[in-house]
Amino acid sequence: MDGRSEDGTKEEFLKKRKELPQSTFITSEKRNVSFQRNLGAGQAKGDYLVFLDGDTMIGTDFLEILKNKIDREGFLFATTWIVPDTKKMMDRFLLYMGNVGLSIAGAMNIPLAGGYSTIIERKIFYKLGGFRPEIIYNEDYEFSLNARKRNIKLKILRDPKVVYSTRRFHSEGLLKLIPKMIGGQLYMFFIGPITTDIFKYKMGGKAHDEALKNRKAWVLTAYRKTTARLEKQVMRFFEE
């Protein structure tokens, strides 16, 4: 599923097409996450739907492990734990705490299946009406809460895990991103669905690249100003 991206997504898909002969490349005329997920679901042929984000990856045995668990446990709706795509301790710690929080919320009957990893039986998906395109942020969590209202329990799987990109952590910075994420969830729980871009949550690879570029430029400017001030202080010291 591709929303008319300009980052070479289709070209990369075509390179891998021989390894995935049953795969299909679908172009969405509308750039809307919920719309695109619903469009993809409409083209699917299996009994279960697996939704992933553009910045997530799965192992070669992900679907096999998942199918075995579905056959054994018979759940209809699930999400998985995630691991970062880096070895940085901070990234690993943050995602581990996110996994723990996900499990605690699930134990409290507050299902939070993120769009980065949502598994659901196709018939149940259509029973819920799919994702709501008018919701521009936390549409995945709203979908989970809708499932709870229909008494569809969320299963939280520790395995198989999804590899999650931490590029947003580094492009936006944790001090800006974490309050935005927490604020979004609080707004959703206490006020309602987010249908306007009040949190300025940009999507797509270009948004991350631009933010990271601006962040680097800001750091470089701050560095230059600091060194210039330090140089002046040193020169004053020697002149005295």
C-alpha cells in the first residue's frame, strides 16, 4: 500500500517482487493512513489482516510464528511487543517501557493496539467498520477502543516482535515527542477523537528528514555561537 510516495518505495518493492510472488502493490490516490489501511484490507484475501507502519520491519518467520499462535490460541485481535532498529540503550529502554505500559493497559482492559502492529480477523475488522479516515492522530488506538466496546478482547503477544524505527525519536527529539504522544492519548481518552492537527504530528519519511536536518542545523548554530562566546572570553583573559 503506497500513498503516492516520492521516496522510491515502488522501486524497492519491484526489486523484491520475485521473493514475494503473491504480493501486490496498491497505490492510494488519497494520502490518509486510515483510508489506505481500509483500502488494503479490501484487497486482502486471507482470514486475518496484519497492519504494519511504513517504518516497521518484521522477520522472515514473523507470519509463521503468528499463524501458529492463532491456530493454538484462537484469538481474533492482537498486537505485539516491539524492539528498536538501533542498539542504543535509550531507545531500547524507551521501547521496553512502552511494551510494559502496553501490557499493563491490556491487563486493565484498556486495549492499545498501535498501527505499527495490528492483527485482526478480517470479518471482525469489517464488523468494526475499519479505521475512521476523519481521525488524523491515534486512529489506531480509537480502533482498539471501538473493539473493546464490541467485547472483542485484545491479545498482547511478546513474540513475534516487530522492529520499530526510532527515527522520530531522533528527528523530533524526546522532549518534544513524548509530551505530544502522552497529550494525544489523554485528549483521546478524556475529550474524544482527534480530527484536527492540534499536535502537529507530521507523517512520512520527508518530514523526518527535514526535522533531522533542521535539528542538526540548530545544534550547529548553537555550537558556533557557544564557541564564539568562549573565544571572546579567552581573548579578554589574555588581553588583561
